[in-house]
Amino acid sequence: QVPTHDREGTRHQYFADDSMGQNVQDLLQRERLGLDDDQDAAAMRTIGTHGRGLDSEDYTVDDAFVDQAAKGQSRERREQKDRQRAVRDYHRQQKTLESCHYCLDAPRFRKNLVAHMGTKMILMVPERGALVSTHCVLVPIRHVTGLTELEEDEREELRALQRRVVAMFAPEKKDVVFFECSMRLHKQRHTVLHCVPLSFDDATMAPMFFKKAILESDAQWSQNKKLVDVREGGIYRAVPKGFPYFYVAFSPDRGFAHVVEDEELFPEYFGAEIIGGMLDVAPRTWLKPHRE
């Protein structure tokens, strides 16, 4: 038991931990130096970093330290989840690349379908779903999910190949309609630009058919403009990178774009369906395409 009175009977201590063995002079000196505020200030700083703080009557110092420990644990869990997500994304990407039909090094790439190999782009026969016998596709060598991801040198080679395709069919009195549907971006599928040669008469009517179909498509209340008129600068200026979209061009620098807001309402075979309808092609060509 800690004594609280001296020999003369004078009380000099009320509680067992009073002064912790220090005399009055020591206590006054500590108060002048502000040493007794250290622990209280540290506790108040801890409390002040939390949302409830002293505003809650039930909030205690212990609550603050518990919250601080929980915050550290939640940060660790968040970092762990981020690492796990990164690993899953990497494995998903590797699986996508290995199963890709258009990556040169992928087992499923069919070299016999290649008509021209550029430095950045490939001209080839579509693996399935050709609308006409001369239907071909332009494919970026680099695995990208949309033309909006292309670098400037890739864009230049694409435009040059588009012009070559148009010139190739001009002697047959045909023009070329180009279209691309970049959707389900999370699946990381290799994008392709379809090239469909049409008679001059059909090619002249194509803009009207596509404009009408685009305006009637997708959600009724769209936040984005339904029909984007694509002129000089191409699709790269018309649609921000990372957005799902449909793109149709009637020359390398003229066409329409549509940002897809509801992928459940907009079919991926949209372009094939419009041209197929113009040409009276059987719907199974795009609904259940067979391999070439």
C-alpha cells in the first residue's frame, strides 16, 4: 500500500499514482516545460484523424486506436486485392492472346487467309461471315480492341491500305464500305475493320441505310449524340479511347460513328446485318457464320 500521510499526519498524496515519485518542484518544472501534454496530445492527434473524433459522446481514445489499426488492415486488404486483380488481368490477357485468331504468333492464326502483310496492318480474308465473295478485313498487327487505340504510324498505314482497297475495286465499278464494331472491351478481343465492296448504286444508298439504323438503335434516352459525322481526322477524333462504338466509313475519311451505351441492345453484327439486308443475304451469314 502506498502511504498518503507523513509522520506528522499531513496528507501529501491522494492516489497511488500521484506524482509517480516526483515532488512538487518536479511537477511544476514538467508543467512549465509542457512535458505532461505529450501523451495527451498524441492521443488527441490519433482521435483527430478519424471521422467521429470528439463529436461523438461515446467515442473514446481506445476507439481511435482501434480505428487506426482497422484502417491499416483495410489498406493491406485493399493492396492485396489490387495485386490479385492484377494477376487475374494478366492471366486473362495471356489467355486472350493465345486464343486470338488475328495475332501472328497465336496458334489459331491462319496464314493462308493473308492477302497482304504490311509493317503495321494485315489485309486478309475474314475467317467467317463473308457477306460477298470479295469481302476482306484490315487487321492491326498489334493486339488492340479498337481503331481508336492506334498510334499515328498505324493510322497512316491503315488509311493507305484503305485507299488501295478502294482503288482495287474501282475498275469493277464497285465502291467499298468499311465498318468496325468495338464492343465488350473487357474481353480484349482483337479488332478488325471489315471491307465490303458494293456496286456503285448500293454504295450510294449505304449512308442512308446506316444513318436510319443508327438513329433507331440503342437506348431511347442516350447521353451521347447518337450519330457522329466522321470527317477529316477519322474515328480517332470522333470517339474517345476506351468507349465501345460502331463505326462505318464510305471512304477512308468520311463516315458515321455511334457510341454504344447499352451493349445488350446493340448487336455486334450490326454492320453485317445492315449490308446483308441491303443485299438480301441470308441472316445465318452473320447470326451463325461458318468458317471460310
